[in-house]
Amino acid sequence: MTDTVAEPASAPDVARHAEEVMGTVFSFDVRGGEPAAVREALAEAVAGLHRADAVFSTYREDSDVSRLARGELSVEWCAPEVAEVLELAAEAERVSEGWFSTRYQGSPDPTGIVKGWAAERAARTVGKVEGVHGVSVNGGGDVQLLGAPEPRRAWRVGVADPLRPGGLAAVISAAGTEELAVATSGTAERGAHIMDPRTGRPAVTDLVAVTVVGPRLTWADCWATAAFAMGSRAGLAWLESLPDVEALLITAGDEVRCTDGLAARLG
């Protein structure tokens, strides 16, 4: 679980919105831009989240993904987002050597990539508004950051300590970058829900949480899931091999392991 750390919304160029969708809450914090244009972009971003839910939800019998799983639709007849997300998922599976997968029991289930992809897309929808200099979108604890909240002030994201409720394991700073994402996978919030693609059962590892930091939330979310399934030793080694990626891994024994470059992102 991660939370954006930001100053109170007192300035006139700050817009905030929270939307319940996809089984969680997406929180927007937008800095700068003409208010009417920002409101319009927020409405577009929120509509995109609800469309993603309608298309990808495995809990809705009428969703494209549910109908695809039942053989009632082919990918070509689904909404175009389905092909896009499945292509991204295939790339994530390739890069992770199969540790990230969207196929369980033979049916496509892109749940593991959709939330991060949707949150990143929502952030970019708002970020394109002229005059907007900072965007934070927090989708159920996974965060996409663009720009900065104020001149000479960076976005900061608190990473919850899975072994100490209410505490922080780290604070990640976006200083010096225009794009930063923070995603956490673990058992603290939802129990043993991360699958081991080799067995089709919940992953059994020495980890309780993996937080991944990178430019894009789509990938950070996938890499956190894959690394958790790998376990601390293999997961850390694999994350070290990825370009522009840093990570924090916490084991059930309260051991903290970090990629070599994470220290530059702390603050």
C-alpha cells in the first residue's frame, strides 16, 4: 500500500477527486491548468476508469473479458482496449520469464495489469491539459506521478510497512524526474492473492511485500507482482536487471532488501 504525501489543497490551482471504481478508490491530485479544462479532463479520466471496469471486470458476466473467457467473443470483436492490454500482458510475461501471467485455469484474466494500466492512462489524460504541471493518481495504493506539485517541490509517496500497521517502510521522492510510479504487491491488505503461474495456486514465498519504483505504473505493477511470486532472492536479482527500476522487498522475517539504486529515490 502506498500513499501520496502532499501539502493541503489550499491553492486555487489544485483539483482533487476520489472515485470508487474497479473495486477500489482512485484518488486524483492535479496541480495547475485552467479549472474548467481540468474538470473536463477529470471527467474524461473517470469515464475511462468506468469503461475499463465494464470491459475488463471478471465479476461482470457481460464484460468483454468474461465473454472472451466463455468463448462468446474473439479478441477482434472485443473493445480495442482488450487487445492493447493483452499485448502489454504478453510483454510482461516475456520479460518476467513467465512469472507474470494473465492466464489462470486456461482463461484470460488481465486483472493483474489492468489497474496499473488504467491509473497510468487516467493520469496522462489529465496531464495533457495545458498549464497542468503536476498530477498524482493513486489507484488503490499504486501511484502514477507526473511533473511536480509546486516549483522546487517534488511528489513524495509513503510506502506502508506491512509488518507495522500505521507505519512507513520508506518514503519515495520523485525529485529530478517527470514521471514516476510506485506499486506494491503483498499479502498485508488482501491476504494470499498473488498466484504462482507454475502451480496456479497462491504463491508461497518468504516475502510479505514488494514495492517497485519506475517511470510507468503499468510495468511497475506487473514487476511487483512477478517479483513477489519469485521470492526475495530471485526477485531482487531479477529487478536489479531491469532498466530504470528500483525496488524495496520486505520478508516475513522483517528483513529489508533493496536494489542498489533505491537510495537515490528515498526522501
